[in-house]
Amino acid sequence: MVNRLPSWVFIAFGLLILGAAQLPLVRVILGIEERISIPFLTMIMLLIAGLMSALTGMLLLVKRQPNLELPNVNSIEPRSDERSISALMHLSGLLLFTGIPLLNFLLLYWLWVRKRESSAWLDLHGKECACFQIAIYLYILMSLFVSIIGIGLFLLMILFLYLAIASIIGAIMAAQGKVLRYPANISIIDRGMEQHPQHTI
């Protein structure tokens, strides 16, 4: 049943729920209300539901992309524009800090799908970044589950620090013409990393 529904249905539903969970916080930041109007547990449950729906949509989007028969990246020296775009793919992870739900993944997905057929280099980096960002959302979801017992917020801080450091290092390595394999990444799709030199953080 899930595989028959368009991925945008899950993405849209996830965005709607994540927006509803963030709205009380935004109202406090803008000074409309003095304190958050919904209970902490309700906000966590809304975030969990939104992330679960969004993750389903992201997985469907990535899994439905066909494997391309492109030349081996090791035999090609990436052009400067390819290095710049791949660095941008890595830096898109930092858009998570804007607070706009899924902006980081949607920008990355758009860049990857738009450029992947023209460049094996960009296809490889797009796959690695897509798997990494989905893994980050999955780790955020798990942290939200354990935030009920108190350690989840600490895990979220560590996770966001890891995301920032890994995205910046990935962008630097991509700009230098190297391929980064993110630690703690999940192979949601075949990333083709077995054929390439292993560079980890």
C-alpha cells in the first residue's frame, strides 16, 4: 500500500505535522505568546509523527531513482563546477539549522536528480549525501523517542554538532576532488562506495 502512494503525499503530510509542532515555538519567538501553549509530550509526539511520515516520503523518493550506468569516478578528474555542486550537496545538510522542515533534503534531492545523469561524480556524492541526510533524520527520530526519559535532548545536541562538522568536512573534501564516506551513514541505496578510496572523518 505504501509503495503505491506518491512520495509527495508522505512529504506533504510530514511537513504539515512538523509545521503544526513548530507553530507554538514560532509564536513564542515572534512574541505573539509568552509561553509554549501545548504540552511538551504533545509536541514530541507531533514531531515523531511528522518525521515518520517525512522519512517514508524521503525513502520512497530515493529508492525510486534508477541506478545509472555511468563511468567509474576513479577514472575521471572532476571539473571545478562538479566540485562546487558536490560541495553544495554536502553543505545542504546545514539547512536543517534554519528550522524549515525538510529544506535540506529537498534541496539536495533536487540538485542530485537534476545533475546525476550528466556526471558520475555528482551521482556518487548525491547518493552519499541523500543516505546521510535520511540517516540524520532517522537519528533525530530515535532521539525524540528517548527525549521522554531526558537524555534525548543531549543526544540531539551531539547529533546536530556531528551534522555541522560532517557537512563542512564533506564539502571541503568534495571541493578538493575527494570522496567522503560519512561515519554512521546507512546504505539506504547502493552508494557505489566500494569502488572508491575510503575517506572518512
